[in-house]
Amino acid sequence: MNTNAVIDVGIGVLLMYLLLSLVCTMVNELVSSILALRAKTLASGLKSLIDNDRLLQEFQKHGVIAAQIAAAGGKPSYLAGSAVATALLDSLDPSKPLALVSEAVSAAQQLPESNVRDAILTAATTAGNDIDKLRASIAIWFDDSMDRLSGVYKRYLHWLSLAVGIALAIALNADTISVAGTLWQDSDLRTSIAAAATATKFDMTTLSQSSQSLQQIESTLRPFPLGWTSAAMRDIGFWGVLAKLLGLAMTGLALSLGAPFWFDMLSRFVNLRAAGIKPDRADAS
């Protein structure tokens, strides 16, 4: 078996995955922005953490929080833990500022059984008589809760990435099996794509939804055997349909792994191609 050909086919498939994953990332960010997924996740998390309607309403009306909500057009994606702690303590008794830990504890004890009540009282046990320590403890509690909530958001994005990946694979006929087969049979195409992958530089920290980035992706994808043609689907047969569905599913699942994963994999293959295959030892039997 031609080992260099296998590496070049792998580079070609990985390059396709990387480029299409970048497109998926752009689409994901656009959909996430339109649907305000971050803001909805934060709103749901706040309702779960501050599970007292009266306290939540006072919290949202607090100047510090209201200013951040207004600045974000009514749909904030993030809230600072320190701001949340200040607003939450001030909202326990809107009629007066709570300057002492004992006053905060007394106001919290007036709340019905709830998560937020328990969180404030627990934070107060470690704060002693220092109101600043109480605010810091509440801020840490909120930040830790947001870290867990980010896992929920990532799961949303994973399912969104999978849906977008499958849709993109179908739209472009990005069939992993077909593309790999074409690259294996066409040595000139295989070599040119592998060379392009070696020469092309993708900065994963700065690549964004700019027209220049899209043009770079489009021009690099152009040589790939993508797209739907009547000739490609003529007399495909039952097993051909199964192979097509499998190839498209493979691409969709691969794209859901994200561009950074495929960037790392492609870099390893490119380095392997540049280094060449390690020769056998002269004394090997």
C-alpha cells in the first residue's frame, strides 16, 4: 500500500472537515445570536438560582443589574458575580441598605424555603461579621453556578452543531466516503489538495465571520469533489444510497466536533507528511 497516498487522502478529508467546521461555527454563532441562546440560558439559570419571585423582581430592578440589562438590549448574556452579590443583598430589604451581616441574615430568614435563602444563609456562616466577605461568598456561589450552567449551553451548541453539520453535509453533498474514494483514485487532485493544506495557514484565534475568511474557505474548498450532479446520482442503486447516507452522516458527525479538533488533527497529518515515513533500521531482519 502507498503510505504517502493514505496520508494525503487523510489530509484531504481532514482539510474538508476543518473548512466545513469553520462554516458551521459561523452559522452556529449566527443562529445563537438570533435565538439569544446565551441570554435565555442566563435567564433560566437566574430563575433557578433566585427562586423567589419577589426577590427576583427586586433583583432585576436593582440599578446595577438594570443597567447591565439595558446595555445588553434587555437580553444580557453575562452578569458579574460581584454585581449579582451586591444587587441580591440590597434586594433582600429594598427599604433600607443592609450594612451588617446580621441584618442580611435576618432579612434572608424572612424568605420562604428556597435555594437562594439557603445560599445566603450558608454564605453568612463563613462571613462572620464582615459584609464584604458575605458579598464575596455570594459572588463565588453565583460564578460557580454559572460555570455549571455553561455546560448546559455547551450541550445546546453541540446539538446545534450536529444539526448544522448534517444540513451542510447534505447541502454540499460532502460525502466522506465519496470524497475519500475520489482522492484515492485521482493522484493529481490528492497531491494538489495535500499541498494546499500544507501551504494554507489558518489562524484559529483570529478567523471570524469576515468576508475574507469566507473567501479563503471557499477558494480552498473549490477543488474538492463536492456538490450534487445528476451524473453522480444516476443508477446509484440501493447500496449506493446506503453508502451515500453513511458518508453524509459521517461528515455531519465529524463537523459537530468543531474546528479546533480538526485543526489539531490536520496539523499532525501535515507534520507527518513533511517528516516522511521513518525508514527501517539497517540491521533489521
